Amino acid sequence: MRTPFTMDSAGFLTLLDALERRFNNVTAAASLSFAGIDGDLHPVVQPACAGEEDCADRDESADFAQSAGAEDSAQPEPAAPCPGARCDSELRSPASTPLSCDFHGRTGAFHDEVFDPQLVELASSAFGSTCWASLMCVASLGLDAALVECARQFLTHTSIIVRQKGLAVWLYDLINDATMAMLLGQTSPRMPVTIRPMSQVQISRWLHGSGVKRFGSQQQRAADRAEYGNQAHRLAAYCMLRWGAPTASSAQIATMLLTNPGIGMCMLREDPNVRAQGACTDTRYRRVVEYLRSLHAQADLDYARALKIGDVPWLSPDGHAAVTIAADRRYLYDANRLVHAYRALWDRATADPAQLLMAVEETRTLPGEPLWENPVYLRDLADSLMGSALSDDLTMGFQQRDCERFDRGVRTLEHMSDQVRAMNVLMLPIMAIDECEPDWNAVAACGYKARTTQWRAFCDRCDDLATVVLAQLQGQGEGFHVLAAASLLKQSLPEYCELALPLFEQEIERLAAREQDAADASAGVEGHEREGGAVHVDMAA
């Protein structure tokens, strides 16, 4: 069964046009400023000319030195320059305005004194919290003509493709480019230079250098290719939630893009325009999607039976909001059953969930295990409770029978369950982000390798929480879980809070009305007692 959907390409283009206009205005002003009007200019000499000791980032210099003798000779990488790159010999910037490439992070982490706030908002609204949004902001500083041209060409190319073929085609093409880069082991020339935090010197080397080492060390290039794929799928999930319809299809496709990228990419092929471009017509993946739907239906029936017999955690209505108490109980029930199911299967041989799904896709062979002994369902449930990255310790620890890793995953799930028990599922993303978000000022003082590690870990956590919201908050009003998940992929916690606040306001109004009814009832009883007492006195007289 196919998953029909449509995407609002016109709405995306409206936002893209506004972004392009703002970008042109900001870069025009920046070019005037950096032409010498506002201060002296100081050339930044490239290490290729002055030696590695002049590199501003000592950590990366060490990475290059360590990898120089360890470069693989198996598969060469393209040395094609970034579109629009020029062979300028120096990168010029005012000494009073340090270039910060640490756009990465949600609004509170942006360097507002450097980036234009309106441009930041437009870029993150269009591309979420991805390297394409940071490309717009870093390029807007106008410190390198080649970087400005890269950003401008990306906007132009995106606008042309979306206008002619639709938003789904552009997203599919982006994911396909990232996938091919991973398969071929070659850095794509379309991968933005802002794939990780960099110094001015590193950006200059990337744009104006030659050879594969301009993209970083061997280890950096491999990590960047993987991150390119992650961010392409993250962007597709964000756009699906923001401009996709209907709500159910958008949520399902976005969830797959975050937890099972291969299937999510296949689901994008249901768009007629994508198929018209010659995309693969193989539809066997629909068997996997349908099988997962059947597992979810079985799980709902199992939970209904548990409710009937009272085998579900009890939560006090006074301590949990009525709008989330049902979701809270389901979360705690599933989390508890998941851990018990894994422990019950620990000493038994179990199949790899990926291999089982492959058999479903290729031969229609359905696993015969009961629901709570089915590795496919257990993995899918773990993703819905914790997200794909956070659940790895639990699921891979079980699959590899690694006690230490499995116990670490159990502790993480128990911690999240404690947060749900103490508050509710609606508050879980707020508490989890507050716990895991690094001190961006402290991060800015670290080396670029540490910045990259912390930034990518934070992005993965936001993806995980978006997945949890999509799975656990479907009953909070039409489209709420879609909008809330999109705000988390955008890494905008204030936006998430604005969405959640009306639900809490409804709960406050409900509690106030209940207290008022109780007060009115109490007043009525007291009045009746007083009236009865007066009658008794008159009769006695």
C-alpha cells in the first residue's frame, strides 16, 4: 500500500525568495563594510603559502600531520572546487570582526553580534538546523567571494529545481547525492563547507585549495560524508513536517527518514515528479511499511487488553495533566515491557532486525515470533521511546550481548521514564534538551574537533526527541506532534514551548473550573445547612 502525500512547494518558495532577498541585502552591505569603509583590512595568509605553523587551528594541523602518512590510496576523491570558487590568494577580513563559523546550535547559541538575526530566522525556517542554514549565515558575512557565490548558487539551484519539479524532487536529489558520496567514498562537491565548524583558514583551504586534503584528514572526510547523509535526511524530515500533507503521511515519512533512512528515501519516491525523473520503481519496500503498521496495530490491541485487566502503571490525576496522562501511561508501560522483553530473550538466539525486514521486503517472509519476542518490533519500539541514536546502546547492546552497553541503554531509558513519571511526555523534550545542551560559550573556547563532536551529538539528541514526539504525542490535537517535531528539528525550544503552552493553559483552565465547581458545591451545602438550622429554631419556638 502506497503512502500518498503532497508538498507545498509554493509555500517553501515564498520563504526561499524572502531568504534570497535578505541574503543579497546583507552580503551587499557586508561587501561595502569589508571594502575598507568601516576599518582596516588584514589579509589572512593561507597555510599553503606560509606553512602549517600559521594555521589558526592547531588541532586540525595535528590531524593533517597525523594523516599525511596514513592516507589511503584505494579510492581517489574528486578535487573539483566548490561552485563559483575563485583562485584568490588571500582571505580578507576586518580585525575587529572575528569570523565565527559556529552558527551551529539553536537560537541561543547563535552569535547574534555577528549574524543578521532576520537572516538567521529565515535560514533556519527554510532549512532547519542544518549545514545549509549555517552556509547562508556564514556566507552572509561576505569575507570570501567564493563562499558567497557558493551560497548564492545553492539558493538559485534550489529555487529552479523546486519551481520546475517540486520540493520532493529537490529533497530526493539531495539525499541521493549524499548517499552516492557514502557509497563511493568520495566527498561530493555539493557538500557545504559548513558541514562542521571551521576557522577562516580552514574554509579558505577548502574553497581555494587543491587535492583531497583540502577537505580535511581521511578521518574527517569519512565523518563529514556520514554527517552529510544525516543532515540530508534531517532536512528532508523537517521539510516533510513543515510543508507535507496529509499530517499522518508526513509524520510517517519523517519518522522513517529519522529512524530508517533507506525506507524513508523510498517513501519519497511515491511523489509522481520524483518517479518522472527516473527514480527506481521498485515498490517492495511497501511490504516493510505495511508490516510495521501491522505490528503497531498488534501493540495497540495488546495495550488495550492490559488496560482492561489493570496491568498498566497508575498515575495520579492530581500529579499529571489530563491532556497527557494517557500518553504518559502508555510510555511507561512500553518502556517497562521493552526492558523485560529484552532480558527474557537475552539467553536465546535472536535474528537481526535488519535481516528480518530484508526478508519481508524481498520474499514476504513474516517473522513468526509473538509481538514481545519479535526483534523488529522491539527495535521499532525502542526508536519510538528514545530515538534512533539514543536507543543504540539498548538495541545494539542486546544484539551483541554486550552487558555493559545494554545496561547503559537501560539506564538511559529508565532516566527518561523517571522524567515522564515526574512530569509528562510533553515536558520530556524540554528537560532532555536542558540536560544535554552544552555551554556554547565554553564550546567556542574548545578546539574545532571538540566543537564538531559536541555539535553533532546535540543534533542527534534533537533528532531523537523529534522522533519521540512524533510517536508519543499523536493524540494532542490535529497536527500538534508534526509542528512540535519540526520545532525540535529546527532546534527552537522557544517555538516548542509556544506550541505546548496552550495545552497547559487548557489544563489550568480545567483545574480552575473544577476547583470553582467544588467551591460552589461546598457553598451550596453550607447554605443548605444554615437554612435547615434556622427552620429548626423556628419550630422549637
